[in-house]
Amino acid sequence: METCSKTPPSRNYDLLANCYDLLTAIWSGGAIRAARLWCAGLLDPEEDVLVVGPGTGEDVSDISFRGARVVIIDLSKKMLEATLARCRRKGGLAPEVIQGDFRTEHSIKNQDAVLAPFVLNVFSSDELPQIIAQLQDFTSDGGRILISDFAPPANFLPSRLLMELWHGFPMAIFHLFTGSAWHLIHNIPAAVEQAGMVIVERKRFRVFGIGPTWIEAIVVKMRNEV
């Protein structure tokens, strides 16, 4: 697999590892956690699963506890350590740990599923189809990509402006501390279509459980496998 993404590796998610869960809970009111766990709940025991950017690993510990064989990859040593510790506390199978950039990693075998929890926001909008295609390169025939991230921008202008403001706060933090690309809200469904793939399942999540549905999780497959 050849890398086709222009965004350099994010500088240091280690700086946010100790406060990542708190920040996401305060900002999304549990919507981010709910989206990640919804994706995890769709995976079957005994599946081979790659998790790109596991964060602190609550969803990974759930997957490994139910018997999946999990590989986690991230540039952040502290995020990987937090995920591994969480899996050990829960008592599941210990995941295989790779510290590195998934775009240049060639040692991972094809997986039944690839999880990308809030990873696409690291990249610029014009890179998304290529990044999604690269994630697909890690799947076996019939494999799925499960993406949890921001929902596509609203069409109604006032709603869209509010959504962009809400999105801009964490965007500024992650851009400043990790070097993530600066961009407006991604239209991930459009990027999925550009990558030659289709959404086969999706679910929206309300901010604080009662607010707007600005977080979304989707399941993606190749168009010719649906």
C-alpha cells in the first residue's frame, strides 16, 4: 500500500491522552462515546479487527473482551498504553500494538473489520477519499470499515453555522496541540462515495442525549460487495 495522504503525522496526541475522555465528555455530552461503542457492538467475537487511532480504548476493551483479535495502531505511545491498560483491566485478549502511521504500515494482514473512531478529522477534506481507500486496503474480501465521526454539515445555513462553531472548538485544540489539519466539517458520506464505497448502516447521536444529531457512525463496504 502506498501512502497518498499529504497531511504530515500528527505531532503529539500524548499531550492530550490524560484529558481526552474528559474533553470529549464535556464537549459532546457522551455522543462521541456512544458512537464509538455502537460501532464496537456491531463486531462479532472471533473477528480480526484493526483499530486505527484507538484513543484511550473503551471500545477496544469491549471488543477484545468479547473475543475479537484486535490490532491497534497509533503514533501516540500514551494513547496505546492507555488502551492496552484498559483491555487488561477488563480481562479481554491483549491487542497487538503498533506504534506508527497506518498510511505507511505494511505488516498488517487483512482484517474482517477496520474501526476508524474520530480519525478522519486529522486529515484535510480533499484527502478523505484516499484515506478511506487506504483503510479499505486493510480489509479482507467482504470486510467493513466502521467510522464514527462528525455528521455531514447541515444544509440549513443557521444550523450549519452553529455546527461549524461547535466543531471549531475541538478543531482548534487538536490543530494547536497535535498538528491535525485545519478544515471545516467533513462530508464523510460524500468521501465514501468518491472512494467507490457505500454506506450499509448508519446511526446519528444527539449531543448530550437531547441536542442536535451532530455525531454519526457509519458502516462502509465496497460497492461491488453489497
